[in-house]
Amino acid sequence: MTSPLFVTRDDALLDELLRLAAAAGVTPEVAHDGTAALRAWSEAPFVLVGTDLAPEVAKTSPPRRDGVHVVAWGPSQHDVYRTALAVGAENVAELPGSEDWVVEALTDLGDDSRGRGLTIGVMGGSGGVGATTFACALGQMAARSGPSVVVDLDPLGPGIDRVLGLESCEGVRWDELCQTTGRLSARALREALPRSSRLAVLTWNAGPHTTLQAFAVREALSAAQRGHDVVVLDLPRVLDPLLEEVGARCDRLLVVTSPTVAGVASATRLCAAFPDPRRLGLVVRGSGADPGDVARVVGVPVVAHLPHQRGLAEAIDLGLGPVRSRRGPLGRTGLHVLAQLGAAA
């Protein structure tokens, strides 16, 4: 990652910015005049220009780019906004009031270096086929090789924290996230969610669920993708416009179905609702019709066949999660699917 650029000769402002950079875990490049700033201007992923040097920088006519901000120590003077326009700044941040914003913006620079995590949506082709269980199993297997998160978007589901045995873990849930505003950094989300080792969950508190807010869902999903190698979304069968948007952001949508007449008919109707069937894949759970016949009827390829797993309900009731061994049906199938999608196993 190229270092962010701080442009200032104000020692007090620089000390504060360096403190915030240390909190974000980044090391900036510092320019003490307009000419030095111009040399690093285009390469830096993020630029903070102090109000003391903003007029000098403006005189150099730096190339227009994103990610430039003017920063002031204390209330800014009225004319600073004219100068901010001259340097192509997106806004004027006032310290100490904007400390949290600066830290989150700098933290995001480190998040972006990870790249975007693989995002897998899981839906039930019909009721009771175990889509939530399979979503949790995918998260468990993905977490063996890197940070992963399972996001619960089904308000009428059992709660993925209960399926994974994490209901007693402290952490932020949708109830709190839907009451916040502003940008959510990947590190902030990683540190706030309930987790066990490298597996985190985002779900609701017990009891009546909070209605999902569009801004909270978009910010949480973006932060989850920046901060985790694999993001698994447990989606409901009925999608409102917001969840249709979320589904469109998935790299792959997996529809879990039973190989029965009713199950295949239901999965066919669900899959037909998606405009791009190339992103869809079937996970056939249980015994019945041949998986090849299921694929032909639904018009979507089968990516995995999931046999029945003995003792599954008991394992979940005991708080062990659906995967007890990578050699079991859920473990093997989860690894197979992740390998097909290019995730490390």
C-alpha cells in the first residue's frame, strides 16, 4: 500500500495527524511545502492538506483527483472553503471533532489492500431445506483458512449465532448497526462482531427483529467484504428491493434444494426470478431425483450434492455448529464449494 500524504508545516496539527495515523496502523509521507506535496500528490491513496499550506498547494495547480481533504485545527475560517475548492478537496475536516472520521478513513487504506472478499449468497429453494445450516457450514470451513463472516439477512430464520453456538458472545448486531450513520471501517466491523477465532457473525438480538435499514446494510456489507476473505450471506426466499440489491453484489448465489418434485418445482420458480442465471448454482440436499435431472429441470447447474448428516440437530443444540469434522458431509461439501469458487480451503 502506498502511504497517505500529510501536507502541513503546523507542528501541532502534524503531531495530531501522526497520532491518528498510528491509531489506524498506517505510516504517512509528510510534505512541508507545496512543491514536495506535488511530487507525491498523484501516488498517495489519501491526501490531507493542512489549512496552513492549502493556499500554497493551490498555487501549484495540483492535478484533480479523488481522496483529497483539507484539515483544520479548530473551527475553520470561511475563506478556507474557497481554497479547498482550488486544491480539489472533497471536504474540510475540523479537528478534534473529525478525529473518528480521519482514523476510519486511514484504516480503510489498510482494508483496501486486502482486496474484496469472496461474497456467497445462500438461499433456500423451498422451506426447510437447511439453507441457513449450509451458510453457517460454509462460514465454518472458510474460517479455517482466513477471516470469514456469516451475515444473517433472514429475519424469520433461527439466527445464525444460535446455529453456530455464538449466541452468548458479546458483539454488535443489526439492532445497533441500524441506529448508526456514517462510514463503517472494515476494522471497526471486525472488532465489533461476535466471533469465534476467525469466524464472525452479524445477526439480530433475540426477540422482535429490527427492520433492516438500507444504509446500514450497504455499509456493513462493504466493510465485511473489505475486512474478510469470505462473506457468506444467509438470504430469505422472498427478496425485497434492498435484498435484491444485496443479491446482485454476490459473486455467486447458491440455492439449496431437495431433490423432490415439490422441492425442484419451488427452486425452479425461485431461480427464474433472477435475470442472470449464470451466477446461480444448486446445492442438492438429501436423496431423491438424480442431481443431473434436477439441473436440467431447474436450468441451473448443480455445484454440490449434500448427503444427510447424522447427529446434525444434536450438534447444533449442543452449540457445536453444523460442522463437527471436515470429513463429514457438510465439511466436505463446504470445502468442495469453496474450492470451486476460488476460495482457499
